[in-house]
Amino acid sequence: MAPSQSGPGRCRPARRAALTVELILTLPIFLILLVAVVQFGLYHVRMQHVALASRIGAQQAAQIANLQSYSFVPSQVTSAVGAHLQSVGINTFCIRLEHNDGGSTVVLPSGGCSGCTISSLSSSPYLGTEYVRVSICVPLTELMPNVLKVFGFDLTGQYTAFTTVYRYEQ
């Protein structure tokens, strides 16, 4: 009988085949999880920029005199939000401005918000005062790569929004 060759660093052929099968079965799962973690990490980082842009827009809108005279989102708000979002690579977005300057709630769209729905506030968050509410709607494909589409998680046509409310200062 020949001596066994099962010393350190040596695998038997049956064990080697089992390791190969285990690797083949688990590697795709680990790769999917890795891609998902990276994708959702990018989403959260870029969503922070959308939140900041919403605050910038609300702050701008809160300082505009005679807001009730506008029929679209004022250019000051659009340019401030656009400058911030474009500086981080987000090029497709829409802005929705809601305010109660003049007594009644008015919603001013910026256009291009067809896929994003945002409901209006039922009452002023600041009792007895006027407010402005800026909502920014962004396609998910602008916030993170659509790499999980291969596995059935398609982001095309999906939107996310962030809203900020400020007290109207005029």
C-alpha cells in the first residue's frame, strides 16, 4: 500500500470538486450582494446632495418677494438648485414649489415632472404663517447605476423625491 498523500496543502480530488461546486454556487450571490451594496451606497450619497439642493431651493424661495405673482418656479430657485445638482453630476431633475403666500396654497411646477407624484400639504406646517415647500424629483437612474437590471431590479422609470419646507420670510 502506498502512503497517503493527504498532508498540509493537499486536497483529495473529491474535496477539490466539492470546493469548486461551492465556489460556483456562492460566488454569484456574493457578487450580487457586493454590487447591491455599492449601488445603494451611491444612492444614499447622491440623495444627500438632492436633500441639500432642496434646502438651497427652499431658502431661495423663502426670500423672494411677491411669490404669488409667479406662475412657474422662479429662475433664482431653478438656477440655485440646478447649480448644486449639476456640480455633482445630476442633470435630470424637476422642481416643484408649493407656497401659501396670499392665503391659498399654490403649486408651481418647473416642467418635466411627469413620472413623479408629490402630494400637497393639507395645512401649513407653521401655524398662522406662510410657508414655501420645495420638492426635487430625480430619476433613480441619475442617482445610481442601473447594474442590477440584469437580475430583474430595473430602475428605469422610477423616481425619488426630497422635500424641504421653510417659513416664508417676506
